[in-house]
Amino acid sequence: MSVPYNARLWMESEAAALAVSSLPVFEKYEVLNEGHDRVCREAVMRAEQWMVDTGEGSPPAPYCWFELGSGGRRERTLASDQDHGIVYGDLDDTQPDISREREYQVYFLKFGRRIAFELEAIGYSLCLGNVMASNPRWCHEIRSWKQTLAGWMEEGGLDSIRYLLIASDMRGVYGDRSMVHLLGNWLRRKLYERRDLRKRFAEHSAAHTIPLGMFGQLYYERWGDYAGLYDMKEGGYYQIVNTVRILSLTHQIEEVGTKERLISLYQAGVLSAQDQDTWLHILRLFLHVRLTHHLALRQQGVPLHNYIDLKHWHREQKREWKEALGFLKVQQKRLVRTHT
């Protein structure tokens, strides 16, 4: 396995080269995230070998390690924090081997902890929200995964809504990817049948308001280390991802990436050609700003964050940004209106 000693340094050099290349933004992200996938797969392979070397043995059942969040959607910039899980067991879950469930759980949780260790060692920080395969919440046998997801649907609290939205971005990266494909399709089918939950999703999304006033003024951070800066994650990017995600769940779209979801929504007749073009333009804008901002921070030796200084932007740049935010505000309201 030819893995770079530090994935972060390797990704920085890749990103720096891509930033000045003539590739379109979406292609830059494809190249970057192919690299992330390769590095992560090799980390899982090292963890698997460590389990063998320490006497834990090879995986006792088929499994798949999957990514969530920006990694699941293939929208990572530089090395970011970890968001992942594991599904394992027999795809035919109608006759589960109850006697071995505990044995499997012990093995795969330990395996998940080692994966998290391997990823942290090469530059992927641990998830502060503990969305990792080392957490029993995100590491299940396939039948148990369905029970867990069904439990979140029935409970319907704020955390459960958030977990379901996170889970809907699962993408298999290493192992038997058909397991994640089948589990994801099962989840989408169940959510499609639950209009009440889609209403909760829309309400959850609307709680993240766009920081743009009725007269076109932008709202900046008022306190703390980032006072005077604009939060592009909570002030646009999150709303793009979540609105498109909820629309996709409403129409049983199988894609996970935001760009691919938009294309599928257009092909399904949900979006007009004009709306698709506008959405893709805005997504491209935010992805470009995220990539260049994160790369600049790394070059300055500053930890990654999503707060940008808009005050020095040219008038035309600000106008384009405000138009994008205005469009997102309209789409948020439309999402709530169509789900109530």
C-alpha cells in the first residue's frame, strides 16, 4: 500500500495544483475526492491488517465502510474531520445468526476504532459529534441498522431528524458496497412513505436562516474570534446541501452528491432547466469559494474554518453572492410550503 505519510500535506499539494488549473470546479472536486477515497480505503486496509496482526482475525462477516457528510457527497476540500460508519452481516437478514451478533459487534466496533485511529494519524481529525464507526450508533449489522433507522423515524426528535439526514448521505467506499446501496435504498423508500418526517426535515432546514436582510444587507458574525466575518457554511452552503437533499428524499432520488442530485431532479421533471442551471451555478460558486478559502488558510498555517472576509470583495462578487443567497431564501420558503 503506497499511502502518503500525511494525507493532509498530500492533499494540500494536490489542491494547490488544482486551484491554478483550468479544470472546471466540479472536476476539481472529482479529482480531489478520488484522492480522498484512495487514502481512506488504504487506511481501512491498514486497520484490517492490524486486526489480523494483533490476533483479532479477519472480518468475521461481509462488511462495508461508508462515508457520510461532505465525504459521502464527495464534496471534501482538504483533509477534514471524520464522518463514517460500518454496516456488516448477511444481506439475507430474514434468518439472522443471533448467536454471533454480539461477537460481530465486538469485532467491528474495535475495527471501527482502529479505522478512526488510522485516519487521524494521516490528518483526518476525529469527529467532534462522534459520527464514526467507533461509535455503536454508527456501526451495526444490517438488520440492526434497519431497526435503528426505523427507531429514529418513530422517535422523530431533533437528534433523530439530524441522524436521518446524516444517514441519507451514506456512500460505500470500501468493502461490499452493495450493502450500503441496499441499505440506502431501504432508507429512501421508508422516508418517501413518511410525509410527516419530510415536513420535519423542511422545518429543520428552515431553522437555519439565510443571513441576508430584506434590503440586501449581509449579516456577519458579531462576537468571538470570527467577528466581522461571514459564515459561508451556515450562511448558504448548508442550505444548498440540505434543501437539495430533502427534495431528493421527497422524490426517491438515489444519488448522494449534491450536483448529481440536482441533475437527477431535473431528469425526473422536478426542476426546470432554468432552476437546474441556477442551482448548479450557485453550488459551483460555493464550492469554488470553499476550496480557495481552505487552501489559503492552509498556506497561512491557520486551522481550517468556514468564515470568510467579504468586505474586500469587488462589488460584482458581492452582487453575485447576494443574488445566490436571495435564490436560496426563496427555495427554503418553497420547501417548507410544499411540505406543510
